[in-house]
Amino acid sequence: MTVDRCAEFRALHHAAAPLLLPNAWDHASAAALADAGFAAVGTTSLGVAAAAGLPDAEGATLGETLRLARSASRLPCLLSVDIEGGFRVDPDGIAAVVGELADLGVAGINLEDGRPDGTLADLSRQVEVIRAIRSRVPGMFVNARTDAFWLGVADPLGEALRRSSAFIEAGADGVFVPGVAAETDISALVAGSAAPVNVLFLPGRHTVAGLADLGVRRISLGSLLFRAALHATVETARAIRAGEPVGTGLPGYADVLELIGRF
């Protein structure tokens, strides 16, 4: 990790327009997004896990996540890595994982508080984790995610505000609240947060311009691109089977080789 890369990534959260962060699941998807001009690319834990035939959000993909970080960090874009719940149980162990990512040149990490059993992590424990990361890797951009809306807890807005405040006080640089859709809730989160608010883009519910007007500073695409790629794969195969035309504008074999060769 270089301080300059982390500072540059942090600055993207305070620019005139929100940071639109597309999420990659392998080197090729990250390289294509970088080549398309995105200043920063995130990873999607679902995409990384599914591509390896492993479950998401259960801490099963540390090796795959580190390999992708090692590869994608050399691309001409800033890289933020989804570390699920941290891949370790104890705060110091999680901070050590973030230290490994920092050594690879990663500029930011995303840490979630949702657990596989559908509950939220203990708040005091999550605060301890953020403090440990901040102590171990002071420059890393820490995007602290709360799944209060995602998991449908009682009073999700109140819980998200409570957790966001605690995360920021512990040293988080930004807060991520996936699943929030209503403009009133988003406005309340922005108004109640002392750090940039990150929202997961919901097709049919959100627009980039609309989220910008509400004060959102980072818009993540999560697993959307990975799921769209799966859909396009199956639909293309079905079209060929049915004797229908295949979509135009696809990269050729040589195009892919050239892309990977450049990066």
C-alpha cells in the first residue's frame, strides 16, 4: 500500500460527483473495468466466491480474495476489496488480513457486520475490529458496512444510524448501508453521518443522479455485474441453440489477449 493511493481513493469520496464503484470478480473483469476508465474498482465477495464454487459471506475465500487483490492491484485503477466479515475471528487477525492487502497495494476495504445466520455482529466487537484495522494500517480506507436494512432488523434506519455513528467514531472512513431504497431513509442516513455514505445501486429504484442529489458519496454495484454476466452467458447459449442472432459488440479473442497483455 502507498499512502498516495489511499489518499487518492479517499479523495474520490469527496469529489463533485459520487464515486461510482463497479465490482469485479476476477482479473479479466477488473482489467476491463479499468480499461473502460473507472478510476476505482471494487471486488464482489459473491462473485469471487461463486466463481470458485464456494459460499459467500462465510469466510471461505481468503485465498481467492488475496490472489485477486495481488493481480488486480497492478491495474491502472485504485482497488477496494470486499473482505466479508474479515476472514478471521479475532480483531488482530482481521487487521493482519488487511495488512496483507495493504502490502499488495489495495487502497480500501469493505467490512460487513452481517452474519451467515441472519444476525448482526455485536456492535462493540465490530468497533474493536475497526480500531484494530486502523491501528495496524492507518492509511487504509475502511468502508464499514451495516446490514441493518439488508437483514430487515427491527427499526433498520435507527439501527443503521446507531452503528454508522459507532463505526465512524472507531475510525471508519465511510459507511455502507446496502438494501436501503427509500429517499427519506437515504436522506436521513446522509444527514446523520459524519462520513461519506455508500449505497448499493438498486436497478429500478435508484439512478446515479438521484442518489447524488440525496448526498450519497459512493455508489456500489455489488454483485450486479457478475449476475448480469451470468445472465448474458446463459442467454447467449440459448440464442445459439435456438438459431437466434448473438448480440453484437462482443470483444474478440485477440481483444481479450491484448487487454490482459497490457495489464
